Amino acid sequence: MKKQLLSDLIALMFIILFVYAGWIKLLDHHMFRNQLTAFDYINSFAGFLAWAVPLIHLGLALLFIWPSMRLWALGGTFILLLTYSVYIILILYRGVNVPCACSGLFRFTSWAGQLVMNSLLLVMAAAGIIFEISPKQRQSFF
């Protein structure tokens, strides 16, 4: 029962996060695209990413709604957050002053703060995956 409640809370938190982030990025699409072009590793993909990222956010939020799709949503979330983390590490490594293409409260966080937040969200996604996998599946996996 506790695992199910924790799994539901994790799903709810990711639904809220992804709907908000995806919606804001679509509402201010032009600014989001411009911010993506500021980083030389991805500027040639900025047009594609400016649409793909918010649509992926909204798609993952939809997957979280159906309990049968929750494991897929958590896996997608983990991959997305891992990708964001690599992106942030590259920015920190290069030491460039790239504007954050994030929204809401995260907009006022430093890149190092973003990395910490992503790490916490990665742990939550991993915990959600563990909660969603049945004990029998866990034994065969490990």
C-alpha cells in the first residue's frame, strides 16, 4: 500500500512538472527556441528541439495518467532527465553563459542548482521504476 501511494505521488509530481514545463515552452515558443540556439552543441537542432521537448513533456504527462503505462513514463522520464543532466554538465564544463531555457521557479536557479534538481528528480524516477516493477520482475532483473 505504501509503495502504491509513493508511486502515485511520484506520478502526480511528474504530471504537474511536465504539463507546466511543456505548456510554458509552447506558450513562449519563440523565446524557448532562441535560448536553445545560444548553445553551440544543439543550435543546429534548436528548431526541432523547440517543438520536441515540450511535446515530449506533455506526452510523458499523458502516459503517467494510465497506470498500465506508468513504467514506460518513468523510463522515458529517467532518460529525459539523464539527457538534461548531460546537457547541464556540458554547459558547466564549457563555462559558457548560456541562458536557461527552463521556466517557472527553475528559471532563477543556477546551472549547478539545475544539476542538483535534475539529480533529485532522477532519483525519484528511479524510485518510481523500482516501485512499479513487481518483486518477481525485480528478481529476474537483478
